[in-house]
Amino acid sequence: MKLPESFYQRNDVVAISRELLGKYLFTDIDGVITGGYIVETEAYNGIVDKAAHSYGDRLTPRTRTMYMLGGIAYVYLCYGIHEMFNVVVSGEGEPRAVLIRAIQPTVGVDIIQFRRKMKEVKPTITMGPGSIAQALGISRKINGISLQSDTLWIEDRGMVIPDENIAAVPRVGVAYAKEDALLPYRFYIKGNIYVSKPNK
DNA sequence: GAGATGATTAGCT
DNA sequence: GCTAATCATCTCC
């Protein structure tokens, strides 16, 4: 079943990031369904988090999506090449989001392989935020779309990850955020081969 | 209107 | 390990 609006509309973005591990993320792009379960996430905590786009209450055309009511997608371009997929959480006016960094694909692997232009299936196929967006056909066109839609959604299939199998470590690629770069806002399932490289 | 840069990745050494 | 690729967005003038 799809995760309800109430799951996203909480303020504890760190707890939500932790709980998203083991949930299933799916997209239906042009009638083609692809997806898998989430193995790595990162929390971005509103206006007080120096690593977040919303730090210092910077409300701009791009970050406007993060300020909207939780339960929608925030997709943006980074380094001019990679699209990143985030889940917006908490209430309207509270700019918090969870970056999905890696999934383990379970549905439509052949389609994912085609989108990624890979000759063989390797862990790198859905490892890293830029890779996931490409693998699932996520683009800026669906920025702001509801996670209750039939295009993009997250399901709870009852998978439970015990605490001892979850690692909480500093985030990746945010060294410029100084002391906030040290916060343990990155979560992943220990030992999963799809978890991205740093800290593995 | 111009200049700097990033929540990265793949490919080569 | 190192670096090129590549552009939307933000910041100041």
C-alpha cells in the first residue's frame, strides 16, 4: 500500500529518512513501471541546515517546492548533468526533504538497464542519487508531483530493517556546510551492494 | 546581464 | 586517484 500523507507530514525529517529504508519506490513513466526498495537516504533539515538549499530561509523559484506541504517530489538539476530526487516532508512553509541516494531495483530491471545504457546489470545501475533519477525516468518535469499519484509513489510492503543493520553517518558532498556536514543525517542498510561508495 | 558553482558520475591512469 | 562534462540557479552589479 502507498504510504499515507500523514507519513510525510511530520517534522522529524531525520526519523522519516530512517523509516524510508526498506520502503519501495516506483515510477510509472509512459505506462512503464520501474522501481525497487530504498537502501540509502539523507535528511535535509529546513532553514537551520547549512547543507540544505533552504538554509537561511532562501525561498526562490527552485526551492519553492521544498516549502510546499509534505508528500510531493522535489527534483532538481545538479552539476548541470544529474537530476536528483527528493521527498518533501513536514507542513507547508517548512522546507524539509529527504534525498533518495540509492535503491535496490526489483521491478523493470531491463527497462532500467536500457535507460542507463548499460550492457550488463551492475550495482552502479541504481547507486547514487543521479543514477536513480535516470534509472526510474525521473526528471524535472515531475518536480512537485504528489506521491499519491499514479506516476510516482512509495509503498510499504512490510519490510523491517533492524536497527543493527542501519548505519547513520555524515552526508556526502556537503563539505562546504562546515559543522552541519558532520551531522549523522545519512542512513543506509549495512552490507547492501547498492549503497553508494563513500563510507561504505 | 555576467560570473561562479554545485545534495555527482563515469572513465581513464 | 583525478578530472572532465555541462547548465540551471543564485548573487551581485
